[in-house]
Amino acid sequence: MDIIFKTKKLAKEFNDSKLLQIRHGPHRAKLIRRRLDELRAASVLAEVGTLPQARCHELTGDRSGQLSVDLDHPYRLLFRPGNNPIPTKPDGGLDWAKVTQIEILSVEDTHD
């Protein structure tokens, strides 16, 4: 899958191991790199949904339209489909089998 970043600053941070470790610590930085590798290796989002350790899921409420994958509890890597237009099923839901690009938004505790 293609990965883009919400900001140039975020892209720089996520593409520089040293900056990633400074910002998130060595353990979380390792998990972030692992999730990015898994996302890049997948051809579509549906493949990531089959990885039990990633626990990829759609968010609701004020985060509707976003998805997350697990890092270290309670932190998640947040992203949204980057395809334009966003692929949807006939019922209006996101068609994971057609999402080929994502936009990384942040690393957050979504339970705050």
C-alpha cells in the first residue's frame, strides 16, 4: 500500500529512526516502524485487517472516517484512506478491499 503523511513534519519524523525514538521512545518507535512495514507490504487494507497483532479497526464518533492499528497500550497509529474518492461498499461503509493508499495522521491514545 502507498503511505502518505498528513504533514511534512510527520513524514520527516516517521522516516528518521532517530527522531522517531526521541519523540516516542525506543519501544514505541520499533512498533511504529513494524506497523508501517506491515502497511507498506499489504497491497490493500483488507490484508492488514487479517493481522491479529495489528488489530486494525475503524473508529467512530468524532474520529469517524479514521482507522487505527495497535502499538503499545493505550497508543494507536491513526490513519485514514488516502484514495480519492474513498472506496465504499453499496451500503456506504468503507471497502477495505479497495483501499490502496493511506494517510498517516498521528500516534495517540484514542481513549482520552
